[in-house]
Amino acid sequence: MHKKIIHTNKIRSIITGLLCMLFCCNAQTASSQVLIALVFGNKLNTGKLEFGLMTGPTLTQISNINSKLKPGLNLGLYFNVNISDRLVLHPEAIPKSAMGAKGIDFYSTGNIGLDTLMNGASIKRSIKAISVPLLVRYRIAGLLYVEAGPQIDLITNVKDIFKKEADDNELTYTNQIKDEYTRFEVGVAGGLVYKLKKNTSLAFGLRYFTGLTDISKLQAGNQLSSGWLFNVFIPIGAGKAEKMKAEHAAASPVN
């Protein structure tokens, strides 16, 4: 009976976590993710399951256009499902994934007056997406893991931001180009992760991702997004969960 209760609690924890991730994907602010993590962290962290926040800077670009790397910042939620001592399933939900590129060549906006005013402006393309990496981690040595797997992106917004200095004033213009891009992108991601402790703990990772599907409806040739992510993984409520587990074990009768 005791084993059946534990098994049921684990299933409930996973279902609750998946619901959290789905809710997170529709959240409008980063504070919603933090709130979710704080509320459910201690309930979702068990011996086989780790739940927490992930964040870190990104450097992204778009292929087949003249551009430079664009810096950004990601914030999302993650799970670690321990399959064995070496193998870990690692799904993530990043509701506002920051992608795109900067230093894009100037192009006509279709408005002669605006083109004259903004001629020579720098252009930054901002792509916002809901990213769901579905990764597998494998411990290769000590506390060092290699990770790899598919990533699905639901593109929610695309815009070009024109900026130009004129007479000590900054001129800006935003061109919404969401209709020129596909809704979905499928890609792959892989990298290295280092944990500070063997069990639930803070971890740091370096990851590269690249799209495999053309995201532009108009651009000649394939336009793929790619980039580097420097991730910090922060388990939430793990300490409290471990304390509750120890208290439960101490209170359980010994057969």
C-alpha cells in the first residue's frame, strides 16, 4: 500500500508539472514563471524528479541574410527525470525565447518618405517564440553531462527595429513582419552541462541550437535560426523537499 501511494504521488507530481509548463507557455510576464516555480517547486522535487527555473544570455543569428549575432535573455522552466544513474530526460518550456539577428542590411519599407528618413539605419530582427526543447542528458564523467535532442518553436511575433542617429536624436521605426514567417520551426539542440552536486543542485550549461526548417515565407533560400545559450539551472524547493522526505522516513515505522 505504501509503495502504491508513492507511485500515485509521483504521477500526480508529473501531471502537475506538465500543467505548470503549459500554463507557463501562455504566461505574459517572467514573474509568472517565477511564481509557478515558487509555488510548486517543493511538491515537484523528489528523488527521481527535479523541477526549477532556467535562465541565461543568448547569442542568436539567422542564416542566409547578412547579419550579426544578436544578444538576448531566456527564462523558462525545466524538469529532470532521472532514468538511471547516468541517463536523464530533460524537457523545458521557454515561453519567451529570444531569437533573431542584428546588423541586417537596410531595405525599403515601401514608404518613400520613411525610406528617406531612415536611410542608413541599423536593423535588428526580433523573433519571439515559445520554445520546447525535449532533451536527453547522459553523464559522461563525474558531474559532467552531455545533452541533445529536438526543439520545437512556436513563433509568436517577428519585428524589425530600425534605429538611426540624426541631429543628436535617435529615430526608431518598428516594422511588424510576423506574416512573412512560418508559425513553427523544428530544430535540434545539444551541449554540455555541469552540476555542482550529484543530487539536486545548481547547474551550468553551454548549448547550441539550430533550426532545420525554413522559417521565411518570402526569403530566397533557406532561412534558419541558430544560436548559443549559456544556461543556469536553479532547482526550486529542493531543500524543503529533501527535508520533508527525511522527516517522512524518520516517522515511518520500521518493519
